[in-house]
Amino acid sequence: MITVEHLTKCYGDFMAVNDLSFQIEEGHVYGFLGPNGAGKSTTMNIMTGCLSATDGTVRINGCDIFEEPRMAKKLMGYLPEQPPLYMNETPIEYLKFVGAAKGLKGKELAQQIEEVIDQTKIGSVRNKLILALSKGYKQRVGIAQALLGNPKVIILDEPTVGLDPIQIIEIRDLIRQLGKSHTVILSSHILSEVQAICEKVLIIAKGRLVAFDAPENLEKLRQSSNGIDFTVEALPEETEEILETLGISEGYELNEVETGLLKIHVKADTDDVRSVCRQLFFAFSEKQKAIVEMASKKANLEDVFIELTEGDDSLEEGEVEKE
Ligand code: ADP
Ligand code: MG
């Protein structure tokens, strides 16, 4: 459906998007997740033909966004971070204007307007001035304009930013509904949000793709960063032997603090970290080796996210990597 290859965007010598490649398949809800400044909006602006790229290609159903922008744009509806709403118009006037700009007219325009009003549930405010609407309703009007022209792909940049908790729930429900009939790509800097709505998550940091997976696999990544730190009165070879009896032959680190005293870190690739603690405790005590300190660490998904997005210290923010 959408193929992005080696996409790069420089603002002067600042590289906002750095060699981004990924594929979006039809019929799923995708999330761009990344801290502020990661390059999410820049990527979306390029994908939707609103911004030029420094390098790379974007193809929508085979149409190159730079070479056949009209064809490609027809396939996408876009809600930018700052929706271009005209405050002194009513939703109806605004949708007529946007629909006409998308080449709709007459009966078809009227019919589509009714459809998108229905889908986004803005019927009750259709004749009020946009400036008088709540942020939640303004966002719905923004989504309604993206839906005009019946695009296959809906791209929503930070659709829930600035909304109150009830509005957030409503907009998320609306996005899930849209996901049943469209390919949806949304961006967010909030992990739980992307987890709640998206089937596939692209984690973007400093303009690069650092992970692309289903939320449940990111969850596994979280589990794999669980671990236990303990200190035991034993020699390295005795410790290795005991760990071996528990089936732990890799994924641990030994650190000899002094002769006969070891600090050990064991990975616990499970959510039941306590049961691993218990096994370690009894295995060592059976061999008369005293554990004198023990602490378990359960990572949360935020930890994984921070690790993924801040882990790359080789590049300072904005620094351009030299080949
Ligand atoms: P995100 O949407 O993930 O928060 P953006 O794509 O808006 O990130 O921005 C990525 C980086 O590019 C940021 O560091 C931002 O300051 C920079 N940037 C965005 N637009 C411009 C611009 N027009 N000129 C210069 N730098 C920009
Ligand atoms: Mg943004």
C-alpha cells in the first residue's frame, strides 16, 4: 500500500529524517511513536505530499508522491498537527470548501459531506461556527475533512493532543471505527495510546526507525529487560555450576567484588520475576552459599521505549552522520 524507501529530510544541515524505510500494508492501524522532535510530522508531511524530501521515495499504491502527486494524494486523507480549520466558518461550509478543493461537486459532494458528518458524529454542531466548538469537536471536523474524497489511507498527526480524557476516549473509538474500513496511520508521543489503538507500531527516534512491531511484541521486549541483581558468597565456578542446575547458561553477568563475593545480574525473561528469585534463593542455599543481597527489576514498556529512543548516544540530536 505505502512504501517508503531511504527517506531523508534535512533542514539546512540538520537531519530531521534519517534514511527511513518501511512498508504499510492495507487495512491496519499503524502508529508512529516517538518523542517530540523525532521526525514524525516531517515524515507525515512528506508522505502526504505537503513537504519535499531531500532524498528517498514514497509510493502510494505504486504512485510516486513526488512524480504523480495528484494521483497519490487522492488515495490519502490527512489531518496535520495543526488542522487548517477556518474559524469563521461552520463545519458544513468548511467541508463544502475542502470537498470542492478535492474535486467533488454537486450531489456527490453533498452525499459525502453527509457521510463524513455521520461517521465523525458532528451533526449536532454542523451549523455552529468552528471557533465556538470544543477542541474535541474541532478535531472531529478535522478528521471529517480528511475523510472527504473517500481516501483509502487516513493519516492523523497527533490526533488526541490537547483533548480532555473523555474526548480522547471518543477520538480513539472513532479511529478504531475508521480502522475497520481504512488503513490508518497516526502519530503520538504517548506509548499507552499507540498500544491502545494500533496493530503495528513504528518507533521513531532522531529521525530513524528503531523498532517496527506489534504492541504485544514490544511487550515481549519489555519482559526481556526484566532482571535480578544479587550478591552471593561464592566463587565464580561454583556460581556457574549452580546457575547451570537452574538451566541458566547464558544471559547473566558475574562481577567479583572480592574473593568469594560475587555480584550477579541474571536476565529474567518472564513477568514472574519473583519465582526466579525464589529458585535462585533455594538453589544457592542448598549449596550453603549465602545470598546476602537481592533485588529484582521489572521493566515497564516506558523503560523499553526510553531505551530504544535514547539508546543511540553516538549521534547527538541533529548531528548529521558522516559516512
Ligand atoms: P515530531 O513531529 O516527531 O515532534 P518534527 O517532524 O516536527 O518532529 O520535527 C523533527 C525535527 O525537525 C525537530 O527537531 C524540529 O525542530 C525540526 N524541524 C521541523 N520543521 C523544521 C523546519 N521547518 N525548519 C527547521 N527545523 C525543523
Ligand atoms: Mg509532530
